[in-house]
Amino acid sequence: MLRSTLLAASRSRGVRRLVEANPLTKPVVHRFIAGTTPDDAVHAIRSLAAQGMYVTLDHLGEDTLDAAQATTTVRAYQRMLRTLSETGLTDRAEVSVKLSAVGQFLPTDGEKIALDNARLICEAAAQAGTTVTLDMEDHTTTDSTLGILRDLRVDFPWVGAVLQAYLHRTEQDCRDLATEGSRVRLCKGAYSEPASVAFQDKGEVDRSYVRCLKALMNGSGHPMVATHDPRMIAIATDLAARAGRSPDSFEYQMLYGIRPEEQKRIAAEGGRLRVYVAYGDEWYGYFMRRLAERPANLAFFLRSLITQ
Ligand code: FAD
């Protein structure tokens, strides 16, 4: 109930105005978001790299219905990729892209525009010497996103995708994508989805996550285990060992600011750990999804508004 209310609020312009206008929001937001500028992102990458970790960078923005805004987002990614190259950080950092931020929802030719824009970002990544992962949004976009992935991988076989274990279809998608060179980030899923397409019970989502992990670990692609759940992490480690995988043939991924001690532990023990670092001005939707994932975060947020 609380989760779906927060996810509904994440799409409400009224609540967005209220949250953004409150000056006390900022310090809490900074727990999850590295800052607003490329320099802030570079600072976060350097600090995580010094601890042996890798990064995927998200220039915040989603759901644009404006072609000019989509182009602005593409330029921001191109600038960021140039910065990564100039600062020698491409061996530590790649980028994550939401197709809705580069035109997928535009009423005319949205899918084609998103593909063309994603291609521009992939070209910039190829020049810089790094990779791109396509984030996954709500279930109405899954087919379109996987279609765009297929097209991009013809020229850029290293483009990765995200699959969400809460969707009924995902186990099969994992089997289909567990092929040589295929980078798949498996997460539980962050959106509010109907029972017709998604498991509603947390136990069922976890069981689906394990089935998906098995498909990915036993395949020949590069699984990216995106979860903060200690049980899922332990199961992934075990499945990777049983499949005879070397530590660099798969990776763990977590969000910036969430379970940082566990992030350090995995990296210190020789696991490949990548942190999803979000930066930029459009932090509202991302921030609200993080609150929805954990009631304690909401309590922390409300308490800080009261006590500051
Ligand atoms: P949960 O069962 O939700 O949590 C397990 C434990 O992790 C909790 O008990 C708590 O200790 C800790 N935890 C989890 N979330 C939080 C939080 N917000 N704050 C503090 N502690 C927390 N979802 C998408 O739908 N599309 C994507 O493209 C996408 N990309 C992602 C990329 C990465 C690298 C990661 C890590 C997640 C991504 N997600 C994405 C979000 C994901 O779907 C989940 O919503 C999120 O990771 C919480 O699920 P969990 O697996 O951590 O397990």
C-alpha cells in the first residue's frame, strides 16, 4: 500500500513540486544521488574506484515527451562519455540509459527516435572505450526496449540490458539472453505492476529471481546481479561457483548509497562490484523509487525534515 502510494507520488507533478521546493529535502536526496554535475559524478567514480569498485553512471531523466529534451539528454551523455575518456576513467565506468529519456514515449516515431538516440550514445561510448546498459522501465516498455537492444547489439554487441524478476516473462527472457557476450543485469523490479504481468508476493519475486539467476549463471553471457538482498547475493555466489565461473565473468551491482559496507566487503573479497551512480537535476522519480523500496528510508526522510 505504502509502496504503491509512493510510486504513484513519483509520477505526480503536484507532489514533485512540493518535494523539490523544500530546501530540507536536499541533504536526504544526497544519500542516493552523487550530485548534479559531471564533476560530481567524476568525484564519486574516483572515490569508488579507489576502493576497487566499478561504476555505471545514470544521467537522471525519464519520460520525456519533448524531442528537444531527448536531444539534450543525448548531449549530456556524450559530454559525460568524453569526460570519462579525458579523465582516464573508462576502465572503471560505463553508462546506464533510460530509453524513455531519449524519446521512446514520443507520440510520433518514438521508438525509432529512441533507437537513433541510443545509437549516438553507443557511438560515443565506443569512441571512449566503454559500454552502455539500457535500464528497464515499466512492463509496457519491455518489448520495445528488448527490440531496441537487439538492433543496437548488431553494431555494439556489448550493449547490456536489465531484466526484472517480478515479471512473469523474465525467466524466459533470461534464457533467451544468456548467450555469448550478452550482458544482463538482473534486478527484482522497481515499478508498480499489475498481477496480470508480475508476481505480487515478495517470496514469489525472490523465487523468480533465483530461477533467473540459474538461467544466467548457467548460460554463457555476463550476468550482472543487481540486488542488495543478502540471500540473493549468497545464492548468486554459490551458483557462480557451481557453474565454474571466474570472478570476472559476472558482477554484483548495487545502488549508490545503499548498503555501502556490503559493497566494500564484496570488492575487498575480490568480487567485481559495480555501483549504479545517478547524478543530475532530474532526481525526483529516481529518489521516490528508492523511498518506495524501503519504508525505513521514508521514515529517515520524514525525520530529517522534522529535525533539521
Ligand atoms: P529488496 O528485497 O527490496 O531489499 C533487500 C534488502 O536490501 C533490504 O532489506 C535492505 O536492507 C536493502 N535495500 C533495498 N532497497 C533499499 C533502499 N532503497 N534503501 C536502503 N536499503 C535498501 N529496477 C528497475 O525496475 N529497472 C532498472 O533498470 C533497475 N536498475 C537497477 C540497477 C541496479 C544496479 C540496482 C541495484 C537496482 C536496480 N533496480 C532497477 C532496482 C531494483 O529493481 C529494486 O527495486 C531494488 O534494487 C531493491 O530490490 P533488492 O533486490 O535490493 O531487494
